[in-house]
Amino acid sequence: MLRQSGIFRSNQAVTDRVMDSNDLERERGITILAKNTALFYHDTKINIVDTPGHSDFGGEVERGLNMVDGVVLLVDASEGPLPQTRYVLQKALRKNLAPVVVLNKIDRQDARPAEVLNEIYDLFIDLDAAEEQLDFPVLYTNAKTGTASLKADEAGTDLGPLFEAILKSIPAPAADSDATLQLQVLNLDYSDYLGRIAIGRVFHGRVRLGADVGIAKLDGQMVRTRITKLYTFRGLKREETEEVVAGDIVALAGVEGIQIGETVTDPDNPSVRTPILIDEPTLAMIFTVNTSPLAGREGEFVTSRHLRERLDRELLTNVSIRVEPQESADAFRVLGRGELQLAILIETMRREGYELMVGKPEIVLKIEDGRKMEPQEQVVVDCPEAYVGVVIEKLGARRGEMMQMVNHGSGRVRMEFRIPARGLIGLRGALMTETRGTALLHSLFAGWVPYQGEMAARPTGALIADRAGTSTTYALNNIQERGTLFMGPGVEMYEGMIVGENAREGDMDVNATKEKKLTNMRASVADEAIRLVPFRAPTLEQALEFIADDEFVEVTPKSLRLRKKILASNRRPKRHKDSQPVGV
């Protein structure tokens, strides 16, 4: 759309997925942060906000939908609507936004546009869409070639039909440029030269460069300030301007201390918008300073003050995150929407040079009418037919209830479950193992239900280093028979560090630093070459899923280590009385 609208020069080199400018977004192939752009089609300015689809980043979705008057619902012509599709559409319909449905990847061999369109209609009806919202235009696109068509069996030549559908179906902003200024801040950015930059939509009135305005704070106070820089958007760039009228999306500089949800208005005749309503977090995790024997060797920011300042800075731009101080000044309880959201935050911090430790994710409980309530998730699992039984078994053990099963005849089956949110902790890794990496898992928050009772914990124990040193091939060769290794030889270790997963229940202390003793006596046969089984270095998400209540993930810019909260083996409670060190 940006290219065909003339935003880019004909000879300009443009990377794929230009809106996904964050390194993590490009690496993972997902949208994490909501970003806005603008283009012109036949002298009409179209503001576009690209929002994430995953419910873990719902705060970005809820902010983005406040900037727009309609939505383009992009659905894969083969996969059909997924849980994240349902989540974003549900939010859009509640705001009475006009929809345009786009079936993408129409060129796929397994594309089934007619069936997917019926599934979309069923989804709209299930979400109680209004009659006018059900009368949406449908386009069939091939994003790779940049074509759109009004019919599934006709190939398009460009994206003209999509532009026309947007102009025809999505209404222009219903705003009054002569009314009292009403600009709500919906995003924040930062510049080393300009300081904090507020991004929002002008709902009424107009904004002029150098104007004196008032900021209606969330606590009810009115703070006067002056607009020193004023920008509008064109393509991927910001353009300085003298004035912006109602209906446009604008960036303001010179407004220190402003926060998301606050309103910029006339200080003498204020008109304040209702603050943004954000869904409550459902998952919590303890962030604490790194206290391992290897602390401070790889990170730049290692103290509790650094950690607190970084979390406070995250609160400014991420409205779906909550931070609660703990009894210890070195620990903070961070609440979010899900494992993915918190894992992205941790990964971002480690890339910025932070060292920290994080504990096992836990669900957030609340009390309603004297009853303990827990969050529930709607889970959709797509897997080959051969693994249907093991998927049902795994989710059943986590109190999952199957709601629907669909077989499209392509060799894969899609199953829908309702499961307590805590049942998702560690589920993705277990399904990947059982289905040889072929399962696809999607989840969506489905409300609060009465507490479902205790749930089985991790069935296996950990292999724990019983002394400091450097891991050796000789020692790991003896240990690998006991379970799965997380590291290879030549790794510096400390007592209490987890070197692998025990094949049995219960923890096991092991000596991973033992070296082969050399003597003058030679065996009658040549020593066999030691061959280690390839170790499985867990990713950050896998580490968070694996750890138990008495374990931490140590996160540094260069390393991920798993460890016990209590490092000394003689101070840790033993799970089994007969637990003895191995390889001593």
C-alpha cells in the first residue's frame, strides 16, 4: 500500500515488513508495538495504525483502536480466523468501527476462500456484530504481488480495489475543527533532542505550533505547557507542520511528563476525554537483581536502582504492564497479559545491557462474592491427525475442556479448548516435544472462572551442579545418561546451577566438572572416543516454562542460566531422601 500510493521513490530500496521496525519483531515475525503511518490516495489522506494480533499485546491494540474509524481485518485464506483474529475483531466491534475483510494469500494451493468467508461470518455473528457491521466488503489479495480483487477467481492488477473499499466503507472522522481542542495521547516516543514525544488523535478543535495548552492529568490536575514542535505523519516519516485540524493523528514535542490516556485541551475551557480502559493483567512474575556468583560480568546495569528505573520507564509506554514492589527492595512483581509479553520485555532488557533474575510465572487470582476466581483461556491447537490423541491427553491433564474439533481434510486437525490460564505455563514446550514440533498453539483470554483446584507440576526434576568449575566432556558423558543436558563442555558453572533436566521425578546433584585421571598405566584396549549427545540450550520462553517454584532464570546480555533459588546443596530441601550426587 505504501509503495503503490507513491510514498517511496521508484528507485528506493525498501525492506520487507517495513512497519515491523523493532529487531525482535523482525526476528520473530510478529508485531509487538502498535505503529502508525499515513499515505495519500487521490488526494485523500489515509491514516493507518498497524496493531499486534496476539492478545498478550492487547494494550497496544486497545490504544490503536482509539485512533481509527474502521478496521481492515486480514485473514489467511487457508488458516481462517485464529484466536488473535477474534480478539482484535471483538475490540473493534465494541467500538462500532466499520470493518473491511481481506482474505490474503489467495494464491496458496490449500486456500479455501468460500469456507473461510463463512467462518468469518460466523465469527461476526458470534461476537454480536450489528447489522451494518455485517454488511462488510470482501477483498481477495496476494500481498507478495501487491494485487487485490473483488472476486476469488479473478486475479487483480494492483491494490486499487482495496483503496476504493477503504474510502467507500470507512467513514471520515466525525470531528469539529472549530470546537474546543480535544487531543488524547495514545502513544509515547522519545527523542534525544526533543525529549518525550506524545502521539495522539485530535478528536476536536485544532493544534497550532507555539500554542499554550493544558494537559488534563489522570489525577484531575490541569498543567499548562506550550507546543514547541508539531508533526504529522507521511509514510514512515514525521513532517513538521504549523497546524493540525480535527481527525488527524499528530505528534507533539515539548510536553514533558505527559502520559498515555491524558488529554491536551484548552486550559481555560477544558474538554476532557474518558481515560482508556485496559483489560487487567492475568500473569505475574518476580523480577529481581542477579545474585549468582557470576553476577556483574556481562551486564552494564545490575543494581536494583537500574532495574526499578527501567521498569518505571516501561510503565510510561506500556499501559498493560503493572509493577508492584515487594518486601525486599531488590525484587519487583511484574504483572502482564501472558508469558509472551513478559518474555519480550525481558529480552528487550537484556539487549539493553541489563542483568536480572526472573521467577516462575504465576497466575493472578481475584476474589468475587467471596469466591476465588482465576483467568481462563480459549486455546486453539492445530496439529497433524497422528497427534490428536496426545494433544487431548496433555490438555486434559491441565484441566482443559474440548469445545470443538474440525478436520478440513488436509491432514491437520484444529481443536478448541477452554483451559485455566495456569495450564498454559509450560504447555507450548510440552506440545512441541510430543508432536515433533508440528503443533501450532494460539490462545485468547476468555474471562474469569471459579478456581479449578490444584494442578500437576513439572513431572521431572533438574540436574544440578554440586560445585563450581568448568564443565568437561568426561563428566557430561556420565551425566547425559541421567537426562537431557542444557549445556556443553567448557561452560563456567557454580553450585546450584541447573545443567540439565532429570529423566525422573526429583532433583539430582551432579558433578559436571570431573576430569579423567591420567596415569602411567594404559588399558589393554584403546580408549573409546567420547561422543556427547547434542545438548538442548533452552530459549528464554522455554526456560520460563521449565523452571519450578524454587528456581530462577538468570538473564544477562550474553547468557541464559537456570539455577536454584538456594544455591548451597546442604541448605536446599531434598525431594528424595536417597538423592545422591552423581559422577563424584
